[in-house]
Amino acid sequence: MKRALLKFFDRTNPVMIRILTSRGHRLISGGLCVIEYEGRRSGTTFRLPVGYHEIDGAVVVSTSIAPE
């Protein structure tokens, strides 16, 4: 099951990132954003679509799949 989810997100994440960084982002950006970070060892830049919510004045960020 987890392998199927990973395959699904491998295909949909680039689409979501493209939409969220385009002019049309307002169509789906309520509660979604793109986090960009640099790999500590590799120096590679990663972009990840995430969900966010404000709870009691704090922003909580969630990803699609929890690590094992």
C-alpha cells in the first residue's frame, strides 16, 4: 500500500508544485503551499507541497506520508 502511495505522490507532487507556483495557485492554494529546502549533505534543493493550518496562533504543517 505504501509503495502505491509513494508512486502516486511521485506523479502528483510535480503537478501540485507547478500549480502552486503559478498564477493559478489561488484555485487550490487555500491551506496548501510549497516548502523548499536544501539537503544537508547533498546540497540539492527539494520542493515539497504541504498542507498548513493555523491552530491557536501557531502554524502547523503536514505532509502527505508519515516517515516509517
